[in-house]
Amino acid sequence: MSEHGPSIPGGRRVKAVQTTCRILTALRDLDGAGVTELSDHLDLAKATVHSHLATLADNELVVKHGDSYDVSLRFVDFGEYVKSRVDIYEITKAEVERLADETEEVAQFMVEEHGKGVYLHKKRGNNAIQTASYAGNRKSLHCTALGKAILSQLSRDRVDRIVRDEGIQKRTENTITTREELYDELDRIREQQVAFDDEEILSGLRCVAAPVRHPTGDIQGAISISGPTTRFTGERFDEELPEIVRGAANVIELNATQLSERS
Amino acid sequence: MSEHGPSIPGGRRVKAVQTTCRILTALRDLDGAGVTELSDHLDLAKATVHSHLATLADNELVVKHGDSYDVSLRFVDFGEYVKSRVDIYEITKAEVERLADETEEVAQFMVEEHGKGVYLHKKRGNNAIQTASYAGNRKSLHCTALGKAILSQLSRDRVDRIVRDEGIQKRTENTITTREELYDELDRIREQQVAFDDEEILSGLRCVAAPVRHPTGDIQGAISISGPTTRFTGERFDEELPEIVRGAANVIELNATQLSERS
DNA sequence: TTAACTGTTTGCGAGGGGCGAACGCAACTG
DNA sequence: CAGTTGCGTTCGCCCCTCGCAAACAGTTAA
């Protein structure tokens, strides 16, 4: 688990829980590990690691295969629950799939959490390229079209805090790396309701995204289409695709309005 | 090698971790909750709950929305990782999708963990019924075709321990509820390499499953097709579908063999 | 205003978390 | 085949810290 600024300002923490979280991430990083390996890796006593693993195994968050411990499939269970808790989950899923089928490119939906962008859906169309992203994957907000679309709908204070906590790391030659550039870009996105990613996270990859707002005006997430620079050019890149993602965003917003009126 | 016990017999546990796990499950059961609500629900001091939540939020396993706390999308991230760690993940996914498309019914793939069956894939064909299961969902092994297919490939000791730990709960009129019945059924499955579920978990639902073994002989999981009793009758239920699932299981086993030879 | 809710912070005592060391067991190894 | 080395697991113990109760700080309701 990352060690950025605390989401809850002051207060007390539970050290043992912190330790358990470290063990879980290590277990993931090492792709499964034994007690000694973990104890070395995390600089903890073997006995400590062992008692934590035993507790986690009791709670079925960890599985023991012989002498090796692994993160368990219970996380899949929790993951599916968390996804389903997002009220616009089904609608966004349907729209992402529709977009992928229609454009034959990669369509995705992202939400914000803890100052990062989290992919919720991904669907590859028939002609789509391979990308590394997957559901649950986290990316900095400043270097993707989806992330910038989300940032464009947040308050200036909120954006400032995120930039301060997460930084603006350079990914390619085109990545936005200064606050001024970012703020200008966000202003433009807010006006046009479309964000672009012109090889800002990966060379050869372009992307078009539109913010999805809640009936209240709050940002819900963003929907996008990604593809190779070779196919994302001219009028298609400047007008067609923006129109398509804006349309999809609109569909989701309308459905969300109906959802909130029903309750 | 694949001799994993549900829990580690003796040893020490970390109470604070136990508490955190209780909080996480409560957060899920309550679909998000505040400090006081959790403290009442779990019979813990408010301060205790608060410090745990703060720690979990630092580690991004929990999100704070106003005064309410929720399980975070980080679980999706972990869930996807865990799924991808299953080496036959892609092959089984492809086969499940193929089966669903071909039969137009519900196709699923299940693995065993902690003495329970865990769904890994689910695909609904064009004509498929709605079922409550989802990826990560856990079910008792004795009352599903998938579960029985898996049990049929485990040692008698292992089955005994699972039955002892998990019980044989009655779900419908047809559920197997005695050890003798279960053992006889498992013998039959082992011989025919096909398991049936004739309304044993849900009235009106039938299911056909085949075990998927590892090159070494160990059980990897099971693949199935489910549908309504109305469509699962006669020769289709007795011969066609068994042939289809056995074929799919075979495809996976062959691919797994190639995988293990490559490394 | 008061009251009744929240979530958050604090003081403090008892209990347990974490360390080091020992133990039991396999797998090598000379 | 004793000896070594690695592993996971257990044990004893001291000090830390978890968790409780109570006070505190806002917010909403009456």
C-alpha cells in the first residue's frame, strides 16, 4: 500500500494493521512468498510475520500453498462487491462495451479515488491495441485523458492538493509537467468537455475522454477511447471521437439522473 | 505441493488484525457505515474503530466519503492481480466464453480455496438464465456440479476434512446431505469424469460440470454449463452437454501441459 | 437555547505485539 | 549417513500500544 499523505489528518494509527498491510503488498510484489523471505524483505521478526499470516489465513485473505503464502481469491470477492457498489456500474459497463464495439478501439471508464485514477471498465474492440491497464489499476490523473477529464471537474483546491500529494511525473516527451500547463489544459477541457492524451503517458498512444458528471454537478468519472497515433488523426481525432465520447458521457449522465430520481 | 490447509493449526494470532478484518467485513455487510454504527455493530469502542479506519484509509483499503467509510476500489486492483496469478486464467476464460457462446447457456469455471468453491469466470450465453453467482463468489462444494467435480479429484482425507469443517447443508429437496451419498456420487464422477447438479442448490436449475486436472494429476478446478430444467433434459443433459464440458476440460488440460512444459 | 446526534481526540491501564532464541523437520552435502 | 543449513513454527518475556472510557468538537433537530 502506498505511503502518501494520510487521508485522515491527525489521530492514532494501529501499527499491527499497518504491518499487515505491508505484508499483503509484499506478498503481491513478490508474487507469493515464505515467512523468511517476507521477514527479510520487510525487516520484521519471523515470528511477527508468521502470526500475521496465520491471522490473515484464518480470515481467508491469504492462502498457504505448502510453505508459501499467497494473497487469496477472497480479494476477487471483495473487488466485485466494491465494483457493484458504484451505482452507475452497469450503465458505464454497457456504454464502454458499446463504444468498443462501435469504434473497434479500446474503451475505458475511470473514477477517482485517493487522488488517483482507477480504471473500472475496459473493453477492447475488434481492432484494438493492447494496453497495460486493467480494472482496478491505478494511474496518476495528470497524464491520461481520463484523469484530466476528471481533474477538470474538481475544485482548484482539490486539484492543488492532488498535485501536491501525487506530483506531476514526466512519462513521455509530451507529458504535462508544470502546474500552469495543467491548469490551462483543465480550463480548455472544462470548456470543450473533452480531454485529449497525445502520447502523454505512452509513445504511440492517443486517447480521447469526456467527463461524466453526477446530476448534482459532482464528477462521477470519465469515459474514453484509446488507440494508436496512426488511426487517431485529423478529423477523427479532433471531431468524430470527441463527439462519440461526449455522447456516451451524456447517456450515462441521463441514466444516472433517472437512477437518483427513482430513490 | 497443493496441500493447503484452511487455517494454520496452532500458533499465535494478531488480535488487532482480527479486528480490522471484522471491520472490513462489517463495512461490506452494512454497505458502508459510520464510526458509531460500526462500533455498535461490532461491540468495539468508537476510538478503536476510528483508529483502525484511519490506518486502513492510509493504506487506501478504505475510503472516507463525508462521515461514512467504504471499502475501497483497491480491492478491485488486488482482485485482478489474484485472478491473473492463476496460471490457467486466460485459457479457462477463453473456454468459458466459447462454451457460453456455443450452448447459449451460462458457463462457469470454479476453483477450490479454503474448502469452498470460488467462481473465477462466468459468461452468460444469448439464451442464458440469470444466476446469482459472480466472480469471487463462494459456495459450498457439495451442492454444485462444479464443487462435486472438484471434490471427486481430492483425496478421501481432504474431502473428510472439508465436510467436517464446512458441513453438508441442505439447499433443496435434492441436495446430498449424507456422507455416504456424497462418497458414492464422487466415485461415480471420478469414473465418468462428469458431475451433475439436478436442482440440488436451486429449484429449476440443472448443471453439468467436468473436473480440470493439472498435468501432475492435481485438481485445478472445474468447468460447467448451467440452465433451466426445461432445457436440460434427455439426451442433451445425459450425453451432449457432458461431452461438451469434458471436451472443454480437456482443452484446458492440454494448454496447461504446454504451459508447464515451457517453464 | 438545549439536546442528541455525529466523528474525533486524549489519558491511561492491561494485555498483547513483536523480538530473539530455541525447536522440529526436510533437503542437501561432504 | 552424520552434519549442516535452510525452512516454518513455537516459546518466553519485556515494553509498547491497543483498546477502553470519557471528554471534546461540530452539526442537526426540536
